[in-house]
Amino acid sequence: MYIVQIASECAPVIKAGGLGDVVYGLSRELEIRDNCVEIILPMYDCMRYDHIWGLHEAYRDLFVPWYGGTIHCSVFCGWVHERLCFFIQPHSGDNFFNRGHYYGSNDDYMRFAFFSKAALEFLLVSNKRPNIIHCHDWQTGLIPVMLFEIYKWHGMWQQRVCYTIHNFKHQGIAGIDALWGTGLNNDLYYLNYDRLQDNFNGSAINFMKGGIVYSNYVNTVSPHHAWEARFSDIGYGLGHTLEIHQHKFGGILNGIDNNIWNPSTDNHIPYHYDKDNLKDKVWNKKALRERLLLQDCDKPIIAYIGRLDDQKGVHLVHHAIYYALNRGAQFVLLGSATNQEINNWFWHEKHHLNNNPDCHLEIGFNEELAHLIYAGADMMVVPSNYEPCGLTQMISLRYGTVPIVRGVGGLLSTVFDRDHEADRPPEERNGYVFYQTDPHALESAMERAIGLYYEYPDEFKKLVTQGMSCDYSWNNPGDKYMEVYELIRDF
Ligand code: ADP
């Protein structure tokens, strides 16, 4: 099958979070299964060019219709760790992708409406006719809309769209003027409850809703989160739309790329290990301590890696730091915040804890350090408010780092409490789960984990090994996506 992924991220060249990992990992898995996969991305000025091999201009003069005229673009092509990627570079005064960041501009909805238009125009004029166009999150929600309303009439009537929602919180809600450049020119038609009208704000359009309404199949990234999105407020207002389109909506758990996240080959860690040779994990712990200037002692290291955002339960992350320190553990945090208040708060904590030999807070994004923390830590806290899938707990399991998670979304589908998971036999349990959002719930789970570490080290080691035996690779999700593609493709 010929599959084109269109997204705003692809790791490691463009990565702000899990979306980038998923686009890369899924593409790789699909290629292993003999599909032809191409990825279309914006050409951001700040992406990691050092991860692209053979970058060259593939299409010089792509004229993308925009408002009454056109915007001249170039399309570059290169391999990102063996995946074929096309990067769209507009030459216009808007400087859509030369902002020094991926997201966070006031005109983000314009930037990604343009990117979506340009990606379709590129497929059209370069005669690419994939069986499946796979779009991700609000940034590409207009693609199925334009495909069905415009490009179908230009010869792209056989293309089918799978639309994956990684986070319902960001939906791309904008004024109707967001459509004016794209050629979707009938305000009354689109500003309709059955099409793009936002379910709360009747005078706004919603990119993600457009993606749901117009795609052939829609999924979010875990079965449990698919349920939450329909039946709780986690769908952020799109629950009714999902209800209407339930016949084409489901949940497919993400995987992790076992090639990248592999403690027995990982280039970013000094000592390789696996579940049959676990003793070398401790050398990574020493290396992590050296790198972060923590004291060398027999305490466990508890870590947090992730965005510092309300979604991730920052108040509980903050509480976990102090609880760990009081309870005789060390704490390492690697996180970045786009919210200024949260950023200031954690910088303040960083200064406050600066001289503490048991704690290091690293504020920023650092892929290499993340690998070392996964390998060197003993436990990972993931106290999210909501979590569509979550990759950190799966990566932690792979690196023998015991996850302590809140039981929501994908966390509930991947982590099984050592003491309380009645539905699983003891040998399939792999971590600790708590449910409430208050500090006591978190404390009780951390207490059980730290207690096991100190008092029953052999049992703790057994839990680590059980976690490392879990298979959260792309193998299973790869099957599921192939089933979806087969279901919707046009023969
Ligand atoms: P989300 O997509 O909501 O940010 P996920 O758990 O799905 O969360 O994916 C997070 C991914 O981003 C993981 O690969 C994690 O290791 C990585 N990550 C998150 N924050 C950082 C950071 N500050 N530095 C390095 N990697 C990070």
C-alpha cells in the first residue's frame, strides 16, 4: 500500500512530544510490512537538520493557491533515519515556519491551514496518489475537508483519510477567516453544526471537528481514551461529534520504536543492558549522578520526564519531588514548559533546590539526557490529569524503570499495579497505579514503590524484569492500523 503521513512533527528531526515519536515509529513499522511510506512536514527553521540525510530540493516551483493568488514554495526531500520525508518551505512574507519554534504563534491556525493546503497541492501536482493519507491532530484537520470538497474534483477521488487525534485539548478553533485562504469559500456551508462549526462557539470553526467529520476513519491513541473522549469531559466538547461518528471512531494504542528505545544498543547511554543482564543498569545510574552532580549513595532515583503542563499534573509532579526527598529518595526532573507561570514556578524550585545533593531539575528539552534518565532512574512518576496514551511509561518499562502512574487513558492500558491489579496475574504486573488527583494518592503509590525498593530488593528486581518483558513495540498497533487502512482503502 502507498501511505502518506502528513503531520507537524516527526522525531527526531521535529519533536515537541509524543506525536513526533508516533509519526516516525508508525512509519517505520509500516515500511517493515512492505508498504511505501512518505512523510510530509513543514520546513521549520529550528528543526534538527543534523538528523536529515541527503537533503535536496525535490520540487522547485510549487505554487500554492492562497486567497486570490498563490504562494511560491519549494519542497525539499531527505531521509530522517531511513524514512523519506518531504519538507514544505513557503517563500512568503508571512514566514510561516521561520519563527524559531514549532507552535505558539498567534497565527498558528493560519500557518497550519497553509501547510495543509500546500501538502495537498504538492500531492496533486507531483502526481502522488497514495491509497491512504494519514493525518495527525488539529494541525492537519483541514486536509480531509479540502480533499473532499476541493481536491476530489481535481482527480484525487480515490484517496482515503485516516485521522489520528493525539490530544483533544488543542483543536484549532479559529474565526471563519481561517478558511478564506484555503479555497473553502462558503462561510454558511462550513459554519454548520454538521461540518466545521465549533460545538461551543457558534461563530468559530474547529479544525479537529473538520478532521472527524470528513475523514474515513478517526482514532485516538488508546482504547480507554477513546471511551473517555466520548463519555467524559476529556473530549473537550467533541464528545457529541464523536457520538455521531462513532461507527468510524476507535482507539489504537501507540507503540514505541524498539530500535530507538533499546537499552542494549542505545548510543546515548554509556552502559548497555537487558533484562537478562540487569546488573549494568546500575552503572548508568552512576553516570546519571555524575552528569547531574548528585551524591553517590544507595538511594533510589525517581524521575519525571515530560512537558510541564496542567495535562501532566504539574502540582503532583511538584509534590513528588518533595515527597521523594523526604522519603529517602533522589529526584531528577527533565521538563519544559510553554506556560510562563509554570516555567517560572519550576525555575524558582530549581534555584531553591540547587544545592541539594539528592535533586536535579533540568528545565528544557534534551533528547540525549532523556535516554540517560530512562536508563539510570529506578522509578518514573507519570501523575497526569489525563493522558491519551503516554509514551514515558512505556519507554520506562523498556529501560527497567518502574512506572508510578495515575490510572487514566493509555496509562491504564499499559501499567498494572503490583499490589492491586486483580485482573492480571502477579507475573504480568509491572508498576504502581493511583487514581485520585490528591497528593495522598500519589504518596501512597510512591510509598509502596520506595518501600519495595528498600525492604524487598529482590522483589523490586522481579518487578523491573516483568516490566522489561512487556511488549509495547509497534508490532500490535501496526496490525491494527493495517486493518484500518484495508478497511477504508478504495479498490
Ligand atoms: P506528550 O506527547 O503528551 O508530550 P508522551 O508521553 O506521549 O507525552 O510523549 C513524550 C515524549 O517526549 C517521550 O518520548 C519523552 O521522552 C519526550 N520528552 C518529553 N519531554 C521531554 C524533554 N523535556 N526532554 C526530552 N524528551 C522529552
